[in-house]
Amino acid sequence: MTRWRLQFWALCVPVLLLLVVVYFFNSALLGARGLEAYKKQQSYEGQAHQALLDAQSEQSIWQRRVRGLSAASLDPDLLDERSRAMLNTGHDNELVIPYGADGKLF
């Protein structure tokens, strides 16, 4: 019996150590902080960076639009013309002369 017990423990210890190594290896690959989670986190980081770039480009567009609304950059005659055209509030005696997009009035 003693020989059988020695053989059993001689076999159990390496098997248990192997199971511990397999457990930690599995945790390193598939655990909450493993390599798979790291890859997923990297993809989330890429998506967040793309969202940041989109937000920055939209912010620059809005900043340009807001700068265009300053009193120094607005032409009162052009503003009056555009507001009348959009609201369709022209008078009968007014005349609209269309010109090309590349044409200059003066």
C-alpha cells in the first residue's frame, strides 16, 4: 500500500500543478484583464478616438458658423435680402435680378 500511495502522490502533485498553470494561463488569455479583454479595449479606444475626431471636426464647423454671425462679418443688406427671400416677404415693386454663382456684382 505504501508504494501505491507514493505513486499516487508522485502523480497527483504534477497534475495539480499543471491544473494551476492551466488555470492561470486561461485567466491570462480569457479573463477580465486578459489578452482578449485587452484587444476589445483597444478596439473601444479606436472607436472613442474616431468619435473624438468627429466631434472636433463638428466643433470646428460650428465655431466657423458662429464666427460668421459676428456683427463685423454680417452685411446688413445681404441679411435683409436673405431674410426676405426665406420668409417670402418681398414687395410688389421689388425686382430680383439673379446672377451666376461665379459672377460678381461689383
